[in-house]
Amino acid sequence: MRRVAPVLALCAVICCKRSEDEAARSRIFSPEQPVGAAAEAKEPLDARRLADDPALAQRVLHMPRSEIEARLGAHKAQQRVQFAWFRGPGLPDGGSEVSLSEETTLQQAPGGDFSVRLVNDHNQGLELVWSAGEVFVKSLYGPFHKRRTDRTDVERIREQALSGLATFDRLARGLKLKPSGETTAEGRRAIRYSVAGFGARAVQQQTAELPRVEYPEGKGPDPDTARRLELWEKEEPTEVSGTVLVDAETGAPLGCDLQGHFKVPGAPTSGPAAELDLHSVLVTSAVGKAQSIKAPTAEPEPSVPHAVKDPLRFLGKEPGAAPGAASTEEPEETTDPSDEDEAPAPAAAPAPPAAPAKKK
């Protein structure tokens, strides 16, 4: 009996070890669980409860394009945004006005490939093609250039180019929605909502534990930054109207037609109040229909002299190099020429313009 006890204890230890190994092996070789947009897209959303649940309404109205792609598959989306900033219209000089109208077209293909084209009424724009893991970018009238993927955040560009619905909801401090019945869009059942007001959500406080922003001693932010902060911190919606269309099956936003008037109160340092008129339209079509995204013909990248890339090393000023010694290092990879051609990123609602100078 004395010999049997140690043997039984040893067998128990071996069995436990084997069970742990089996559990670890099953974890390692188990199918990869979806993360990010793929995981969020599996969450069921009730498209009929947006009017009763402000959190769900925010979840749908601010849905990223990556999740919309996972829910709808291949599709085409067109967005038109028009806005006009008015500052000090009652001043003797008439104040100032800044207006812009832009249109964005997204073609989303199955498998993640897409193309984005943005143009505005100031004769500016850009086009981006993401195909087979490669990205090509061009300005409105320039040729395509292949971009390095570590220099171009294609997801961010896609989000910014079609952020009109989320931006409008944020400016409205949360749209109050009212059901307007069920309809059909592109052969799909959809829930239509009409806008009944604004201020559905309280101002959200920053919950992340980030360090406090430090400005130069005795100074605050520069005037341009101050105006941008005023836009998000002090703007007040005064009037909103329109409709929102949500896919009944997936809960993804299919379209909107929204109009609103917003105001940023004036202050002694920033001058008179600024007012914003904003109109945002979104239309989704060709849901489930294959979109062909092919890599465009791109111009070859021109070579760049080594002196332009690294002038100090070219002049022999690198630490440790003898004075007057020429660099013997081979030229590195050429820089990206499309940096000069790329148009500025789209802006759904820019900061109000600076106060105009008084006429003499």
C-alpha cells in the first residue's frame, strides 16, 4: 500500500498535465475569433428602436464604414455636403462668409477593396483606390501615383470622406428621431425616421485618462486652434430637420437628408458670433452587387537626388565624417511624389473663419 500511493499521485499529476496541454493546444489551434469591425458587425441591431434608445441611435448614426462594409457587403455610397459659415453679418462691413459644396462617391467591392472620389466646387478634389493591398492616390487633375502603405491610412481617408451623417449628429448633440414607417430602398426593407429635434444626448465628457493639454506659458491656444475648440465645445444647434433611412435587416444607415442651423456664441476676444448652415445628403445603392475595383495605371516614380533626401550627409556634415568628404552611401528608396499632388483632406464642418478686418 505504501508503494501504491506515490504511483497514484504521479498518475494524477500526469493526467492534470495532459489536460492542461490539451486545453492549451485547443486554444492555440482554435479558429481565430473576429475582432474590430468584423466582431461589431455580428452584433444584432434593432433598427426599429432608434427613437426609443439614444445610445442605439448614436451607435447606428456613427457606424464606421468598415462595419457598414461588413454588414452590407458590396455597395455604392454617394454623399453631398453643403455648408456656409457666416460671421458678423450685422457689422458695418457686412461680416464674412465661407461656403463649400463637396460630393463624395464610394465604390465598395467585396473583399475590402474600394475607391473614393471627392470633388468640391472650388475645383479641388482627390481620388484614392485601394486594390489587392496596394493604394493609389491622385489629385483631381493629376495622374495616379502608388503610395506606400505605411504612409497612407486608407481607412481614415474613407471615414473622413463619408462622415457627413456622424458629423451632423454630433453638431446636433444627438438627433431626436421619430419613426415614419417602413419603406423599400434598393429592394431592401428599410426603416424611415424623421428628425424631431436635437439634444438627445448630454454632452459627453472625456473618459480616457489623458494628460492635460499644455500651452506655452502665459498663453492659450493659437487663434486657429481656439476657433476649432469653440466649434465643438460651444456650438449650439438652433434648428434641425430631415430624414434618416436605416436598413431593417442589418441596422446599417442607408441614407439621410438633413438640414440644420448652428451657432457658436461670440466673445470679447473672438469677435461676433459665427453661424453655420449645413445640408448633408447620403444615398446608398447597388447593395450586394459586385463592384469592380482595379488598380489604375500609375506613373513611375521619378528618382530623387541623394542631396535632396539627406543634404547634411551629402555635404559630409554627418557626425564622424571628415570635412569636405563626399557621401558614398547609395541613394535610398525614392520619396513619394504624390505628396505634392494630394489634395487636402475633406472637412464636413470646418472651424468658423476669423473675424474680418474692418474696412478703412
